Amino acid sequence: MEQFLDRTYRVIRFILDRLIGNAAAIVLLGATLFAIVEIIRRYIFGSVFHWGQDVVTFLISGAVFMFFAVTQARRSHLAVTAAIELLREKGFLKTVLAIRTAVSAMSLTMFAAFTWWGIPTVERSMMMGRTTQSMMLLIWPFHALLLISFGIMALVTLFHLYQDIQALRNKTVFPWAPVEEGLEV
């Protein structure tokens, strides 16, 4: 079972790190280049696509939403760790592991709730045919992208929770996956 979970998580991480992460970077680059073209068109030629601002806004937002899942998988999100570090230095390793497990469980609950309750939002957006301000772009793909991102984060956090529970039991799973890679600010 452990080997199956390890292989499954490796596949998920490959998809996130290599495919989704790189796709998000390409979309960000493309949206930035399109924004630069729009600036040139506006200030040199005096004309722009009336839908250009919507495209740039929604492409950048969508790429950022998808990269949330990559960041969550790497556990490289921002974290306030002063209390955790103090507990770790004082030798309360089991307490630190229990807190990390509780945080993973709460994160899983939140991501799953956003995903579950986001489904009606996407359905309603599709049904109503809501569009952006330029009236050119449908909003439901943007909502669906956010929903997919939260779903992926829930899936990844499920693996994190398993990893954290096993650490509480003094077992190591997914030794290749980071346990703590929080960014220090």
C-alpha cells in the first residue's frame, strides 16, 4: 500500500511540478508579453483590443491560481513559525508534529470545502452565461480553474496529512518530498 501511495504521489508531483508549474509560467509570460503589446498599441498607435485588459487579468489570475497547487505541494508557502521553532528548540518534537498534523487536517478541510461549495458557483456561471466587463470572455472557465486549483490542493494536502500522521508514528514516508520548506520572511 505504501509503495502504491508513494508512486501515486510521485505522479501527482510530476504533473504539478513539470506540467502545471511550467504551463503557469508560460501563461504568465504570454500574458505579460500581451500586456506589453497592448501598451505599445495604446501609446504608439492609439488603439487597443477592448477585451485585452480582461484577457491579461484573467490569464494572470488563472496562472497564479494553478501555481497555488504547486506551492502547496512543495510546502513552500509562507509560514509563521516562531512558536513552532521555539517548541522544536525546547525538545517538544511530538508537539510540533501534532501541530503540523492539525494544520494539514484543517487545510484539507478548507480546500475540500472550497472545492465542494465552488461547484454550484461554476454551474451557475455556466448557466447564466456571465461574461467579463468587455462582454467577450465567459467567466465560468476562470471559476472552474480556481475550483480545480482548490481540488488539487485538497488532494496534495491529503498526502501531506498522511505524511504528517506517519511522522507522528515515527515512520517516514515520501522521503523525497519536503516536509517543511516554508519561506522565511
